Amino acid sequence: MILIVLGSVSLVMIILAFTSAPFWIRYNMGIAKSAITGIPEYIVVLGGGGIPSESGLMRTYYGAKAGKQFPNAKIIVALPGDREDSLSSVNQMKQELVVRGIAPERILLEDSGMNTRAEALLVKELITKYELQISNSDSSSLDPRPSTFDLNLSDRILLITSPTHLYRSVLTFEKAGFKHVDGVPAFERDLESDLLFSSKKLGGRNWVPDVGENLALRYRLWNYLQYELIILREWVAIAYYWLMGWI
């Protein structure tokens, strides 16, 4: 019975991979909570799979882009790791932001959160401590923070994370007490070059099918199968967070 179920699910996934459904599901998950409704005071770059990695580099790329768009915002890198180790992923992620033009003094590290819920709570604690520190050390500032800083965090934050992760991330940070949460999905960009080719012109065996002009078979099928696995995992995570009361 289990084999029949697994076989049926696999067959459905393969069939769907020949359609545009995985692309649009992933796309809609990315834009569902995507918005910049105001100027953020904190840009939170949620860590992916370490660095260098596809998710880590994509998120830092968009984090640096947002940092340049909003030059007065502090940038928080949220990724578990050892901040004392210059080669740790959290420090490498910080360095990647610096390489992309972000001043080191703008970057704060949250290096203990092991999942999105923990990151939201620890980022809340980090911002609270940072704001209180500013208030206590710079009372002569033109715009000092009140000593009784709102622990519900009325500051506007901007989350940077992968497209399928953004929806759950925004809801999780809102549940943790943040009042104004915007989000940017770290979508990749398609290659602008034409990848079509003719196998006959390149040589090879005549009896092997020529797939040079079939981008669906060469790339799209495999990309969409990956999308389906990521989407399925994220749906399970959303259900779990909902059951736990974290969103």
C-alpha cells in the first residue's frame, strides 16, 4: 500500500513537472507577503544553507540591494553559527554584505536561532537591546529612543528570504510581536541567453535523440521537480507552525 501511494505521488509530481503549476505555486508563495510599505529601520536577512550556497548568496544579494536602497537601516544577519570564528557562515554572510557595499558598522548578528520561530524571538530581543543601548548612550541625539522602548517593536522591519519561505517568515515575525513586517523574496533571475542548440552541428551519435531545442526536457522538468519538493516541505512547515501557534 505504501509503495502504491508513493508511486502515485511520484507519478503526479512528474506529470505536474511538465506543466507550469510548480512555477506559479512557488511564485505566488513568494509574492503573497511581498511588499515594501514604508522605510524599514531594520533589514533582516534570514540565513539559508550557509555560505557560499545558492540560498545564502541570493539572500545576501537582495539584502545588500535593500541596504543601499535604505541607507539608514540597520541590517541583521540571522544565521546560527560562531560569531568568534571569522570563517563561520554567519561571519561569511556578513562579509558578503560588506563586499557588496554595506558598511560593517551597519550589520548586527543573530547567531543562535535554529528555526524561523527562534530567529523571530531572538531578533526581537536583539533589536530591543540595541534600541535601549542607543537610548541610554546617546541621550543628546536629535531623535533619541525613549527609555521605555516598546517591547512590541513598532519599528518597521524588512525580511529577506527565499520565495517559498517568505510567507511563513512574515507571519512568524508578526506573531512574535513585530507590528510592521514587510518582505522581499530572493527570486533568482533567468539567464538571458538563448540555450538552444543543434546536436547535429555539434557532432555525436545519430541514433541519440536531439534535445537541443527542448528546454522543457533539458531544464524545466528538473527545476520544477525541485520546486515541488521545496513547496511540499514548506506546506508541511506552515501546517506545523500553525498547529504550534507560531503563525
